[in-house]
Amino acid sequence: MVQRVCFVTIGATAAFDQLLTAVLTPDFLQALQALNYTTLSLQYGKNGAKILEEGETSAKADSYDIEITGFDFNRKGLGQEMWCCKAGEGRAEGVVISHAVFFFWKGSGSILDALRIEVPLIVVPNSSLLHNHQVELAEELARQGYVVHGRLNDLAAALTESEALRKKRQVWPLDNHGADPSGRGLAGVMDEEMGFYD
């Protein structure tokens, strides 16, 4: 059997229990199963173990044929988990679902890490954060064709959209390689988020 992994990360600092709960719903698990995913791997942070345990119990009771695994934090980063989403021997290409934070204390972030390994990425803003810039970031990256903007209330649809993104990314260069109509481009969005203004 060919393995296909959906890796979900909520980050290392702010809790995002709503994302964990959303990926353990019957709708999302059905969508994974319909798209031949075999594994749902969760980086659940310091408080998510109970949510994972409850989700595993529900998934077994509903007979989903998906292995659900998780861990709180990996001091070495999430590169290895993300690479499990990359196609390889005995593995079909999967997807990464990430909170919408571009940078964190090490100077990198989940979005950049997933973009580097070139697998489809669903970015889900955490709307409960103060001064939330995450929606803007997710919308801009999706508009430019880099990611799918995921919404907590319909992640199954985002998973389907990620399949379309996968097909689109197989054609290079991307359609957005020309002039950016906003004039900002990805670098402009990053500069603005970091507070670098001309």
C-alpha cells in the first residue's frame, strides 16, 4: 500500500486548538479517505494531546482507515515530518496544513518550510489572535498561487482545492510569474509583515 501523509502543524507558541479539532471532524476525515490519504500526522503543541486522543477514539469508532499520529513539539524542527508529505519510494505526495505564521523565533516558519519542499500547502489563519495579520497573509499567498487559504469551517473543501493546486504547480513557471497587479509581490507582503517600509 502506498502511503500518503497529511501533516498538520499548529506552531510552537500560540495554541490553535480549533485547527486540531477541525482536522479530526468526520467531514475532514472522509475527505482524506476519499483522496486516498493513509496518515494524518499532527504537531499539536503543548495542550493538544487530549484533542488528539479524543479524535483518535472517534475516528476508530467511525471506522476511518487513516492512521492518526501526533506529537507536541520537535526541537529539531518540522522538516522531517514535512518531507514525509513529499512523494518518494512507497509514498504519494501529500499535503501540509499550517497555521498562518510566516516567521517564528528561529527566523523561519512553517509556511516557508513547506514552500521549500514544494508540496501543496493549506494555510489556516487563527482568527482568535490579537492584531491578526494571518488572514491577509493567507489571502495574498493564495491569490499569488502559492497556497490554498483554508478556513476552519470547511477544511474538506481546502483539501480538494489543494489537489487543484498540486496539478497547477506541476506546470512551471506558475501563472503568477509575471507582474503582480498589486505591485507588492510576495517580497512586498513579507516586507510589510516584518515592518520594512520604503
